[in-house]
Amino acid sequence: MERVSCVPLLRRLLLLAAAGLAGAEPQVPCYFVFGDSLVDNGNNNNIASMARANYPPYGVDFPGGATGRFSNGLTTADAISRLLGFDDYIPPYAGATSEQLLTGVNFASAAAGIRDDTGQQLVRTYAQLYTRDTH
């Protein structure tokens, strides 16, 4: 098995962090997130799903407590948004305003899958991409 070096990725992240700390404008005009529980920030809070994290102990290290993130604090998507120079975290699509859609939203949904047999109560990845519910 071939080993992959993380040095180039770390170098880029450090450069992004240095640029973000300088207080510059965001490096990109918008940021859209797709995925599952690793980056979900609250899209499942108000749907009938067993995959929700809007209660303790989730969010113990996040300002304001549990938000629907499947972590005790920031997700990778949150950290990347800071490195890119965004002042706020990218909002979940489920609660985003029309104005927020212009700067990016998070479509991630915990337990999302790419296969049809993922489960009826879970949001599939293609549903994140082709949702008809608009704001």
C-alpha cells in the first residue's frame, strides 16, 4: 500500500490560516457543504430522524450548546470556513435565509447515504443535492 504524505495539505492549511488571521475578506465568495454526520450542523434537528444531535452531551464545547453538530465543538467544515475567512459559521440549509444562500449553506445530513437502501427515515445524499424545498 502506498503511503500518502500529509505535508502538502498541512502546508496549504497553514497558509490559509495565516491569511484568515490577517482579517482579510473571505478567499471565496461562498462555501457549500455536503456530507453526513461528520459535517452536519443541524439539518436533522426538525425532521423525523433518529440521527439528531441537538441535545447534550453534543455541543458541550460549542458556544450556546448543542446545535445539531455530531461533535462537542466545531466540525471540520466550521474550521475550514474560518480558514477561508468567513466571519460566521456556514448555516444549516434547513434554517437558512435567502440571503444566507448567497454566501453558502450546509446541506449535510447525518446518516446520509448514497444507496437507496440507506433507510427511509434518513436523508440520502442525492436528496441533499436535488431537494425541491427552496427558501
